[in-house]
Amino acid sequence: MNKLFYFLISLTLSGCASTRMANEAVAPVDIRIIGINDFHGALDPPKATTEVTNAAGAKVRIPSGGVAYLASAIDSLKADAPNNVVVAAGDLIGASPLSSSLFLDEPSIMAMGMVGLEFNAVGNHEFDRGTDELLRMQSGGCEKFTQSEPCRIEKPFSGAKFRMLAANTKKADGSTLFPPFALKNFGKGKAQVTVGFIGMTLEGTANLVSAGRIKGISFADEADTANALIPQLKAAGADIIVVLVHEGVSNSGDINNPKCDGVSGTLFPILDRLDPAVDLVVSGHTHQSYVCDYGNINPARPLLLTSAGSRGQVVTGIDLKVDPRTGKVLSKSARNVVVQSEAFSNARGDVPLVDGFPTFAPRADLASLAGRYREAAKKEANRVVGTLAGPATRDRGKTGESLLGNLIADAQLAATASPENGAAQIAFMNPDGIRAEVAPDKDGQVTFGAVFAAQPFGNTLITKTLTGKQILEVLEQQLNNPDWYRILSPSSGFRFGYDLSRPIGQRVLFATLNGVPLDISAPYRVTVSDFLSNGGDGFSVFKDGTNAAVGPTDLEAFMAWLSRGGVTALPALDRVENKTPQ
């Protein structure tokens, strides 16, 4: 086993703080923890920017990302910090670009090992292809657990060089899918400091993954899980406790904002319940970048909270100064570093490099890896699958529906409308199931790569019977979480309106099918992905549907809709009305 990994196998580790002599003169130990999260297989620069504040106080957008550039940024953070460790807070894979996803994210797992990652707390997207496939990501091999073929390029796939951690991911027998924590020592003898890392995903992961892919798995409360492990970590010699958790907050301020101005979200109640022994929380899931001294929000929990955005566009350098005599943190600080990579152009114009911020050179070995898989995917990515009248965007405006959401819903209705495929009357598309916009070329042609980027999950379409009353309950479930309104895009012929100023459970104003109000007692055939069918995104009412019929995959349905012949028109944005008083 790699000597970097120190797992709990007994309680005989030396160096416990309780045995140290406080009067011995030992210099403080400096430790740098380098954090990333939500990489999502972004091997190539994503042609996206990170907004930061420059020295003059102005907002600037920096082109960033790409694993070869990320590796150089991590190397630069290691260069002046010999006591370092690279960690991640989940979603390294899943919802990935074609060059990674087409190959079951094997290249991204290899890339993370090459950048020096040591520990990753599994996130919800690590489960996208099921637990057996996730276990293969760790251990390697070419056993087939999905429709796609493994080991198409690397034979055999060697598995992750880093260790997955999953403290709150429980199997039926109560054990964890992966080790709950890991230990790493820094320094030697009297100057040794031990850091304990607890890794977890969010408790709500079951709502974000198709139920069949996590059969027999449950997800426990994050704070309860961490608190129960801390005595074991302390007994094993851990001086410092770091929680890696795939849950996060939103940040309306700068990416380096230790005062936590504009930072809020669902992670805060978890932090408020953590044992005060926790020194640092490296988080993810929200794709936001932040550095927050949580003591400014809750003085009883003076931990440091960080996150590094997504897709390798940002990396966090976290510095701890520790007294090895007492095992106490003397100081802690963090900074988010933008992985400025390469200029690009898009529909809005040129995006140049920005002066005043570091520019990183691509590391050759990772540039080679990304290039090899990019070329392998290119032929399939460039295959034309249909035509489209214009860009289908994900912009949800003030109503919550989007052009692309409506287009996909129409495709799914068409794919399941025939009696043999489900006899569907309505289809719904969830916004978080759409991962990229679909833009045709100048001739209106749409490639497989563009369609795959928009719908990379390979979900199967399920058609069920729901009553009008149940459909209205589904529509209410869109609107019951003020932190996450998730408006469904409906298929053509279905319309609804809502008012967020009304009480929860009474916000839907109307719902019609082909101009006729829904009959609360009548049955309707409704198509959704298997993810939604199993209650994903909190839409539990879909689970109560009956007479399920299995259709094609969402990707197959979308490609069929685009390839009917002629130019596919964009749908109108007239299916959802937001009547909330302004």
C-alpha cells in the first residue's frame, strides 16, 4: 500500500498529544493542505471563466481550468511547502465532458493520481454509474458494470492511486463502502503532527442518484457521522481534524472572503453541529469558490471553511501552523488560486488572459493524457446527429423553464408517446439534468458531442400513470425549497403557473393539458427519467406512479428528435408562468 496512506488499524500509533511534554522546545510544524472539488472529468480547459476582484477593486473574469494547468497550479503550491497533501471534496467524475465520460471517466481517475491527489470524499456524482462501477474506479480492472465498454484505451485500467473516503455511505450490514477516514503524519519524532481526514458525501445523495444504482446503500447525517469518528481519530493520534464533505454553500462575494460576507447555505446547520475539535472543512457540491473563517458566523465553531469552485478552475492552498507539543493549531489561513490557463473565444467574443494573476503552463504528462483521450473521442464527438434552428440555451429566466429543457421534454414525449413505448401524454425535464447548452454550427448541424455534453447521464425514460392530483403535488414539490427551486420544463401542450408569495403547498395556480385544466381524479401518462421516477431531486411523488413502462435512454430520445429530417425548431418559452408579485 502507498506509504502516504495511514489508516486506522489499531490504537497503538505513537505521538498522541496527551503524551507530549508541553515544556519541550519544538518548532511549530507548517502544513499545507491543497484542496479541489467538483472536477467532473474536465480534462480540457472548459472555455469558462472565474470572476475575481483585481488589485484595483474591479471585477475581472479569468479564463481558467484544464487538468494540465491544474497540475501546474498544484505543483506551485507544493513547491514552497514540503509538508503538503492534496485532497478533494467529491464529484471528481460524473457529468463529465465526452473525452472522459465516453471512457467511463477512467482518464480522470488517472489524471487525479497524476496531479498527486491522496484522499477524495466521494460525492453524489461518483455514484452515477452505480456502486460496483465506483468500486472499480478505486481498485481497477475491466469488469463491465455499464452499457459502455471499460478499458477501451488503458488495458487494464489500474484504478485510483488515491484513496476514496465515505464515512456516511453505509452498506446494509452497517459497514462503509470505503474507509471512513485516513491519517497522515507530517514531521518526525517530537516534531511529528498527525492529521485525520474524514470524508463524506451529502446526506441527500439518495435524492440525486437513480435508486437502482445505490441499491442497499444509505447515507447518514454528516455531523453525526463526523462527531462519532472524532474520538477514534484522537485515540489513534490525530492532532488535527479535517472534514472533506461534498456539501457546500453559496457565495455572492469574492472567492477569497474570510469574513464570510455573502456566504450562506445548507452546509451551515451541519457546521453548527460539528464537534469543535474540527479545524478545517473542505467542501464542494455547490460549484462555488470561497474561503470563510466560520468563527465570524459562529464563534463557537472557529473552523476554516473552503471550496474551490468546479472543473479545476480554482485550487485552494490551506496553511496550518501546528504546535507539535500540544497538537494545537496556532494559525490557519487559506487562499483560492485561479488556475489561469489559456485564452479562448466564444459567441460573446474573445476572452484574453488577465494581467496581475498567475498564468500556469500546462504540465506535459497531463497535456498528453488529455490529448490522447480527446483524439480518441473526436470521431464520435463530431458525428452529426441532427439539425437545430438555433442555440438551445439553459437560461431559465424568471419562470424557470428553458429552451433546452422544453426541447428535451418534447423529445422525451415523442419517444414515449406510442402505445408500445408508454402512451405518454406529458413529459417533464429537470433543470439539473441538463449539463451544457446545445449550439448548432452555421449550417444548423448538431453533433453527438454537443448532445452528449447536455445529457451525459445515460438515464432511461420511464412512463408512469399519475393522477391529476399527483401531478399537482409534483408541481408543488418544485417550489417547497427556497434554497433550491427546481422548475421542471414541461412538454408541448402542458402549461402551469405559480406564485411564490403564497404558502408552501399552495403555490401552483393552474395546470392544463392542451388547454384543459387537469382533472384531479383522472389518470395521465407521464414520462420522466429513471432518476426522477425514483424520487430524484426531491420529487418523491413520482415514486407513487403506477404501471411503469421502460423506454429508450434520454440521449437516444434527444438524438431521435433532432434527426427527424429538416431543421428542428426551437420551442416557445410559454409553458410556465411566474405570477409572483415583483
